[in-house]
Amino acid sequence: MIQRFASIGACLLIAFGAAPSWADQPSPPSPASSQPPPKPQPVVVDIPDPDRSGMERRVAERIEQARDAVAADTKSAEAWRRLGMVFDAHFALDEARVCYERATRSAPDDFQAVYLLAIVLQRESDSAEPAIESLEKAAALRPDYAPVYYRLGFNLARSGRTAEARKAYEKAVALDDNLAIAHRALGQVMLAAGDAAGAIGPLERARTLMSNDSITQTELARAYRRIGQDDRAAEAMQAAAGLSPIHNFDDPVQALVYDEAIDSNSCNVRSQRMIAAGNFAGAIEQLKIVLEVAPSDPQVHLNIGWAYMASRRINEAITHLTEAVRLQDDLVRARLMLGFLLLRTGQLEDARAQYGRAVEIAPEDTGAHAGLAMVLTQLGDIDAALNECEEAARLDPESADVQIVWGMALERRGELAAAADHYAAALRIRPDYREAQRRMQALVVQLEPGPPAPTP
């Protein structure tokens, strides 16, 4: 009986919250609750990684550096854009497109990334629509940038939307009246639409800005023929003969991509532009890169020798020009430059050897004969020097340089009046020729009669 009531009491205690002591004990832990919480998994970002085994060392290193910058901050639009530009500069267009797309996702208002993506899409896609979409975004970001409207017009015309293309070209030339290629394109769409008379204006403006473009001349010929001006059409067609088409234009944003190119071919092209612009120090640095890849290319040694020569670094110039003619015996231009430097540094026999070999290789080269005449004059072999002068003058009767060399030979012989005649001939050909002026003035002083002798 007591046991029965005890059981009932226990039940009541439990029911009203007074649980026995064993009820206060915690439940044994479950196996799952004893494990630490899972660590968050890192987000894996796929960074383009093309095979670099066949690349030039500098190119492979530049790509690796740009990839490392992206890996360090995968959310950086600038890092993605820079990697895209490196790929773009070295013709890895698929990889460039991926990087530009990632840059635009990180920063939709990054004009450079949007614009460069459009250019890659234009080059990669058979359809113009992807490029048009990207170019319209770029135009919204930079409505003052003329090249974006030219490219937009190009792709609109490519997709058959010629009326829209015309508006884009008109916008481009309104922003930059010196954008010759946009004037040409505007004239072309007007001509295609049947407005030959209207097309002449922009085409003539294009011809003024780039008269050496065969496309502009040919399109002008078509326009003039359609309005019945056959004489002007024939003139334009004649001007087009021998010219090449021009497709490049000044695009500062795309130029940033070209600046990323460090392959030997790009460096070589860049060095030629630098030489043309008078930036010889920059050209030398570019050509040093080329020489790392092509140390046995005689043309590269010639180019860097010329850059050193223009920089007045004579010893380096002689070294590279000597290597150029060693690698290619018939490289006449290198021999002429080398002969001139050897003459200037007093190495007369070596200079005679270079000019003499140039005459053997290219007997119709005026400069080779004139150079040999200069050396022979310095060596005192005046008869041989005058023979070379006669041959040089036969090859080019209008060469002021030949007349100068001829006068120098005669002056060395003491025939001052005859020398003056040749200096005068040089000045008739080139009235501003300072060396001829200097030598002529010096001779006049010598030829003037002195004061009469005193009478006894």
C-alpha cells in the first residue's frame, strides 16, 4: 500500500514540476553536437591561365604578374581590366574578353573595361549586336569620346542599320573634326544611301586629313562619277593607285592596350615609331628587348645602331653596325652608316673597306660612291676620289651632297675656284645647305685678292 502511494506521489511531483533529482541531469550529448561547426569554404575564382610554354619569357612573366594581382583581389575591377589588357595586347582574345567581363561586373561604370570589351567582341563575334550593346553602354559613360561613336557607327553599319550608323558617324565628327576615318565612314554610308553629292564633303575632309589612303580616294572617285564629274573622278582614281588602305586611327584608350604589349614584334614596331618621332633613347630600350629574342637578326642590329648613332653614342653604334654587316654581308645601309662613323673617328682604312664593299654590292648607289670619295679624299687619293664623284653625279645630278664632296676633293688638291663652283652648285640645289654656305664663305675669303704690294 505504501509502495503504491509512493508511486502515485512520484507521478504527482513530476506532473507539478517537482521532478526528482535524476530528472535534472542533462541528456547525454548526441554525436553530432560534439563536432565543431564547419568552416566556410573559400570562393574559387577561375582566372584565365593560358599555356605559356611557347611564349616569350617577358610575355609569360607579364601575364603571371597580372594574374597574381587579380588573385590578390578578385573583386578589383582595375586588376581584372589590367589582366584583360595584357591578354588583349598579346592576342589572347578569349581570355581578354573574360577579364573585361569580370571587370564590368565588378564596376559597371568602368568606361575603359566596357569600351575595350566592345572592341574584343567586335573582333571575336560574327554578329555585331554584342559589340553594339557594349558600345552603347560606353557612349553613355563617356558621351564626349569620339572614337566610341565611330566604332558604334561601324558596327551599326555592319548590321545593316545604316541610318543609325550615319548618326553615330555624325556625332563622331562633331566631337572630333580631325577624326579622318569617321569622315570617310560618314561619306561611305551617305554614298551607299544614294547621296553622292552629300558624301563628297566628308570624303574630301577625309582626304585632306589622310591623303595617302586608297579607300578615301576610291570612294571619292565613285562619288564624283555619280554626279557626272568624270575629270575629278579620274583624278581621284589616279591618286589611289599605289596607295594602301588605312584602318588605324588615334584611339587613346586602345593605345593603353598597345602599351602593354612587350613581345618582340610589338617592341620592334614601337621602336620604329619612336625613331620616327625622334625618341632614340626609347627606341634603344625597345630594341634591346627585341635583341634578347632575336640576337642574330641583322636588321635589329642595324636599327639599334642607327638609334645609337642618332643619340651620338658612337662606340655602341659601331658595335651593332659591325655585327649587322657580319650577319648580312649585303646590308648596304648598315655599311654606309658604319663607313661614315669610321671616317668620323679617323679609322680611314676601315671606312674605305666599308664604302668599297658597298660600291661592289650596289654600284648604282649614289651614297656609296660619295662616301668612298670622302674617304679617298682624306687618304689623299684625289684622282680616285674625283672618279667616284663623277660616278655619283652621273647617278644623281641633283644631289647637293655629291657636289659638296666633289668640292672638298678639289679643294684638297688646291683647285679652289673649281671647288667654289661645286659649292655654288650645291647651294643652287639646296639654298639652305649650311655646310655648303660655310665652305663657300671660307673659299671666298681665300680667293679675294689681297692688298696691293707696296711700291718701292
